[in-house]
Amino acid sequence: MDYAMNGRGKVITAWEAVSGLYYRCPEPSCRAEVFLKQGKKNVRHFAHRPGQGRPECELYHPSNYMAGPIARYSSAADDDIPPILPLSLSIELDPTPESRLKGKREWKLALTVPKAPDTHGSIRIDCGIGTPRLIALSKLALNPQTYPASLTAEDFGAMWTSPEVHPKYKAAIEHRIAGLDQTRPNLFANGKQKQKPLAKALTWGGTYYLVWRKSMPIDIPAALASVELAECDGWLCSIITLPNDEDSDIRQWMEAVCDLAIASSRRQWSLVYPPVVDIDSLGRLIVESNRQVLVATFAPPRQDCEEEQGQFVASIGRSTASLPTGPGRQFLAIEHDTRTDGAVEIVWDGLALPEISQIGPQPSLGTVGAAFAFRSRSGPERYRCFLHQAQIEPLFVGVRRSELDISAVALPTGCGGAFKWRKTIADPWQSIPLSIERDAARREIDDQTVQRINLVLRDGSFEVLVSLGPLGSRYLAAREYRPVAAQDVRLPQAVRERLLWFCVAAQSHPRDVQLKSLTDRALVRHYKSAITPSFLIAHRRHLDDLIRATSGLSEGL
């Protein structure tokens, strides 16, 4: 194999590896220990250590003496033959890590030939690419094999089989399967396995690869989180993620364009914290590095059994932990004491959930979460806060009091949500969609939409809901906010100096204005919106006491 995972959970090539270090198989179903092999005759590659490989691993190829004798099945003993799967289509993605990709991720169509019941005979499979491929059953007896397939072929199947091939296996592979649909998009299910199989049904909250001809224009709705992959021989591919909640517009679009119905998922889960920064081309959720990951699960109780317990398994690096789950809503905290930024893998009752990939703070990302920028209507003050942070609540209240304006809303591409409002509970929600297209030059909502949000927030008779899924949500109850006249606030010089020192130590600086030029009122407001590092928590508490002890500062701020 050409790739392996190092001790930090990063996928590297054999040419980047160092002999003698610890490596693991990159297949999610295996994760066995592998080692680097190199010599004068063989090219550098990874191999499973003796006794470490698993038969279900697609990258495991044991030596013939390790495989042992394979029984020969007679035609009279058909009942003893294991079930033979048919030929199947899937897509394979370039396994290069996201950080090392140059451009969009490559992909290809693949044809999987099922495992053979014995080692006798050979077959020729038509993959739609050049001469049919000759395959010895001695190879297929170990594991199913996957080969590149043509995107434009009408069907696939065996062209020739030798007389020694078992009749049941011969019948299975000679049954030709249809190629890709040339008139509508094809959907492939996302998963941790290397091959992404054709999807026969859809569920809300699922992730799928959409493949269609370039000559057939497809407009993916903005409400669908999507990532575009590279073009392949005149075919396009995008990974899409359906929302967890049912959406009538998306349902109609999927049924009309893909001719597939969407079923409601019996069990639901959500990543509560840290907020999702992005969704990459492998369907992984990208979050900022954190020692704790908070996940919410929901499973409705079943009527056919009194007690039902599931199993929730999480692993990161070489550490694995499990916890029993039951019906209803549960919150599960995944904590790790490792310094690695490796991916968090979660399996719930045997179902692999999307991988959570952790990254360190990167200025190049620009936006980490849903960022709102505010500006004062009476001064030069500027504030910036994320939707999932508690500090944004008084800033929204300031907009409702006509003291502040929202100047910009920045979102990660591929994530969507809505700004909703209504007068009473009996009224339907009115909404403004909030999303950024993948190919957009800016990651900010347009100015006209921002102005509409400001107008709605200033009307206190509306109850408002800002919902951006895993990026956070905020609810403001309907009430009449009366503008409060700004009071003349004066800070003692010692308190002001302490506040300035705290903001500098916390690396919190206002936009377009120097920190020292802020008025006392603006400085306190800026201090309130600053994110407090762990080493400044004690200083923050002491400063809060000093501010509360200063008369007039608790009102209107």
C-alpha cells in the first residue's frame, strides 16, 4: 500500500515515511499496524505486520503460505457456498490530505468484482476501458477486487469465464449491471470505506456524492451544503449534505432531479461544540482543535421492546472509548488528553458517523464560525463576535435599541441557515436564507440582506430566531425595546489602565480605531465583548467587580 497513518493520525505516503516508526493501516475497518518496506528491487510501500491484517481490509494481501488452503466447492454442495454478491459500481477519491491538495480533489468510477468461492479458473471482465481485464480467481478468492471503470459505458459484466469457474459464481458475474445514468445525476453514499457505493435511498442528514454529465446543467440549491470536486472525463461531482430537518423545497428538488425519495432518519445526531468551520471533499466535519467534543444524540423509544441500549464508540489516535446509549436525547462529551489534532472517529451502533477533523487556528481561513460585525451608530466603535459566543447577546440587544448596526455577516462556505421572525406564535415564520456559495469571491452576506436583518431587529414586536445549525443559534423574544439615552461614563484612571492592559493581553483590538482612543463607555463595551483566555480568567473577575462598583456603568451597557 502507498499510504498509511502515522502516530498523529495523519495520512502520509510511503516516500514521506521513516523506517522504524509506528504506522497504521488507513482503512477504517482495519487500523492494524503496518511497517515500511523498501529494498533494491521493490518500490517503497507499507505492508501489514504478520498476524495484524484483517480479511475484511481492502488493502490486506497476505502471502500464499499465510492464506492457507482454500476449500474447493463441488456443484452438488451448493448449499455450502457463501452468498455471492453481484458486480457493483462505486467511486473512489484521491486520498491526499486536504491540506496538501493542489486544486480540487480527483475521483474516478470503479467496478467491484465479488469474492470468489474458490481459486479455480479465470474470468475476463468488461470495465468499459480498452481490452477486458483478465483476472485469476486465486486473487478473487482472498477478497473482492476493484478496478477502474468507464464513466460512459452502458453496462458492465463478464465477457468470458473458464470452465473451472463455479456455476454460481459464473452466473453472478455474467449478470450485467447498468452503467451511470446519462440523463440525470447519480448519487453515491458517503462513508468511511474506500469505495462509495451507489445510493438506493436517501435520509435527512445524510451525505452523498452527486455525479452528472457536464453537458447537463444542474443548479444545486443554496440551502444544500456542497463541495465541488474535480472534473473527470466530462463528468462533474459534488458532495452534498442534506439538512437534518425536513425541507419541502429540497425534497421536491431531489425527487425531480435525482428521482429518489428522502426518508426520515430514525436516529439523529448533532455536533454541538466546537462549531463546524467547513465540510471538506471527503465529507468530514472540520472544527477548530479542542480538547473536548460535545455530541448530541436522539433515538425514539421502540414499542417492540421495553429496554433498548446502543453503543457509542469514539476514537482519536490510538485511544478508544465506548459508552452505552438509550432512547431519548443524550449529550455525550468526548475528551482527550492527547496533543494530537487527529480526527475523531465515531461509531453509533455499528453506523460510522462523519469523521470530525480537528485543525489548529489558521488565519488563512478568515472565518471560524458565523461571525457578526457591529458598529456604533453614535461613535467609531466596532465589535466582532461569533454566533455561538455568549458575548453576542448584548450586541443583538444593542441593535434592537438602535444603538448598534450589524455591518457584516461572514459564514464558512458550504454551511447554510436562516434568519427568521414572526409577530406571534400563530403566525408562520418569515425567513431570509443565510448561505455562501462555494465559488463566491467573498464570504460575507450581501449588504442588502444585512440591512433587512437590521430593520427586523429594530422592530421589537418581532420574535427573532437566528439559526445556523452547528454554527450556533440565537433567539430574541418579542418585546418593545425603548432606546436608552447614553450616559456620561467616567472611569477611574486606574480602572481604565487595567482595562487597556487586559484587552492587549487578550489580543482584542477594535477595528479601524486605536484602543487608547476609545471613550470610557466604548472601552467597557469592547472589554465585555472580548474573549477571555484561560490565564486571564482571574483578572476578568476582578475587573468585573471594579466595573460593577463604578456607578452608572451597569445601566445601558
